[in-house]
Amino acid sequence: MKDISASDWQSVRDFLGKNVLLGSVIKSTPETPSTQTEAKMAARAGAPHGTVFVTDFQSAGRGRRDRGWSTKPGLDLTFSVILKPEIEPRFVPLLNLAAALSVCRVLGEFFTEPRAVSIKWPNDVLARGKKICGIICETAGGSEKTDWAALGIGINVNGSPDDMPPGTPDKPRATSLFMECGRSFHLPPLLALILTRLDEFTRLAAGGRARLLTFYRQNCSTLDSLVKVITDEGEFFGTASGIEDDGAITLTDSEGRTASFRAADVVHLRPAQCLILAAEQMRNQCGKGVVPRES
């Protein structure tokens, strides 16, 4: 595997179009506990929109719900980017969707079959049904204004199953570009491709939501799938029937009742699994299914 120098990371800017604002500042380090921690600290200190933090080795990264995520040196693409979006706080979750869509579109170009790469709501990117990328979005601001957002993105690029540390979340269901495509990838050009798409789609999140959501729905494999939705309030089963304009997912159960979820984990189910789990839920909850959405 080719070693990555600081100048390699700085060369990313040479591949970005003149109108691409993300990546205007790139801060690289051989090793860091978390690029996301660095990005948030810099955002609080006033770092500009588009500043990118990237590392060859992240030792204490984390994903949604504080799940741990670590890498081996030089194998995976791990970076965070600071955004200063002009976006209403209620639409901030669309940044998650924009990030997932960006990665999905770029990685999809490396596969010959259509829809080999898809999105599991809200922001897991899957390659042939296995997780290849995780994303976290953290923000600061008030009820009327978003001051900044830090998007952390981790992509399994050049690793094999043996390279994933013991206890890695989703290890049995994880994959990498190397495992799927049979070749290795140089990370800086891949970062340039993703930043270009991310610049495009995060702008849509702020000023083109309808287009962004259309693109997202076209690439979301959760839609029309039988799913289990896991929240702090419990587990719910049904068909993922829609994505709302703020990025929430709509679930419809077997009796036609609907509910919207804005913060949840989703598990794609096979039909047989859904029937078994739904029956268990009916026994345990006296027939309660999806909680109807409040009108």
C-alpha cells in the first residue's frame, strides 16, 4: 500500500473545481483519535466553511449512538468537514442525507451493476447489501439558526476482513471497496471525488431540498422494504413507505397505521423475519404496532 504524505492530501485541492468550497483548507495528520473531535474544536474556534480534517489512522472514532469505529493505518478514508450552512435547524438532518448520497454516487461509479451501492436510512452506505460507510453529523446553534455542522465520514476502502479489529460493529455485515472490486484505491483522489459531490448536495440541502430528496429516494434501499425501527421508546415493524421533507422516515404497519421517525436505527428484514418479529411484538405489546402519527 502506497504511503500517503501530507503533500498527497494537499494535492486534493488540485482536483477540485474552482466553485467547490469544501476542501479549501485541508488539515492532515498521520494519526488522531478522531477527526470529528478536531473538526468540532476548530468549528467552535471559528474555522471556515469547508475545512477538512483527514487522517491515515483514526484510533478512537465513533459513529451514531456513540458506537466505536477505528481503522488501520492507510487502509480507510476517514475525514470530517466543517459546514456553515444557511439552513433552518429542522432541516439539518438533510445534511446527513446529502453526505450519504454523495458517498453513494461516488462509490457507485466503481461497480458495473446498477444500484450495487445504496443507502440504508438515514446515512449508512451499503455495497451489495453490506455496510461500507458510516456517517455522523453534529451541529451547534439555536432554535432559529445553525451555526455550524461537523460531518464525519468513514469509508472502508482497502481493508480485508482480517483488517477489521475484533468487536468492530457490524463486522459480519461490513465490506470494503477492495473486497468488492478486487483492487486497491489511492485515498486522496477518492477524497476529492467525494468532496466535489458533497459540495453539490449540501448546497441542495440548504436551497434545493426537493431535488436532494428526489435523488436520495432514488438511491435509498430502505424505501419499500420491510424494516424494524429501533428507538428509545421501543421497536416497530412495517414497510418504509416514505421520506418526509425534513428527512424523517415514514413507517406503515400491516393495518395501515403510519408513524414518522427522525432519530432511530433501521434494520432491513426478510419477509419471514418480519412476520415472526411482528407476531412477537403483538404478543408482548397486546397487539400494539406502529404508533399512529399525531395529526
